[in-house]
Amino acid sequence: MVEGVTTRDPAGLPAPPASPSTLGWSLGVLLREWSDRVEKVSRDLPHGVRGYQVLAAVVHDAPPTQASLAARLGIDRTVMTYLLDKFVECGLVERRQDPVDRRARRIVPTGHGRGVLADLDAAVARAEDELLSGLAPEERRVLLALLEHAASGTAPDEDRCAAVAGTIGPPRHA
């Protein structure tokens, strides 16, 4: 094979290398770069990437209790309390009494919180496009579909927000 020239399989996709597997390295590099980019676009949100994960879970799912949200995302309950206090202060979420269990509080997004998340989701999508800019649009589509298929097959019942929260861990600071 000539250096810099990628061989292609019959479908026109890059052929896998003949050398030992590079899957771990490839996934690691992409995840690290994805995490760094998401950290940058979410830095103005209280608690950065962790805050983005919490806001996404609150907006995209039925209103969780504070305790269930902490457990789902693997966040210490005390830390979750401070994070949500800041979100309430910023007008991103509200704590509402659970109509079934008056001792519990449901975390409900505000209109402002939904708007902030929509802006962050768009910024994350742009960061992902930039990350994969070395691929043609069809290659990106195929890569993402195959990765989602493989991940779903490996962990079909895993909560996606919790999986990301557990994978990237706390933000790294330079």
C-alpha cells in the first residue's frame, strides 16, 4: 500500500488495516476530542459538561426526582443539590413538589432552560461536524449509524445520558 492512499472495500469504504486492531486507539482519540470540544462549548453553563448532561436529562425525559437524576447520572446527591441550586438560580430548571410523593421534588426545565439546551445541542452538533470533518458526509452518516448500532447491540438497555456521564467523567482542566 502506498503511504497516504487508503484502500477501499467493494462498498467504497476504507478497508480495515492488515495490522493489529486500532479500534481502542481510534475510539479513545475520538472520545477524548469529542469530550474536549463539548467541554469548550458548554463552559459557560454552570458545571460545564456535567451541567450539560444534567440539563439534557431533565429536558429530554419525564421530570425526574432529584435523587433519581443523581443516581442515573452517577452524581453524588450532595453535588447534585449544589448543581441544581445553581440551575434554579440561573432560571434553567425549577423544583416542583411531586404530586404523588409530597416529600420528593421533581426537576422541571424552564423555557429558558430548554432554549439554552437547544443552543448547546446545536453547538455540540457543530463540534461533532468539525471533529468528523475529515470524512465525506456519507462516510459520517455511515460511521455514526454503525457506531450507534454497535453500541446498542453491546448495551441495548443502557441509559445514554448515564453512559456518557460515566465514560467521560469529570471535566479535565489544563
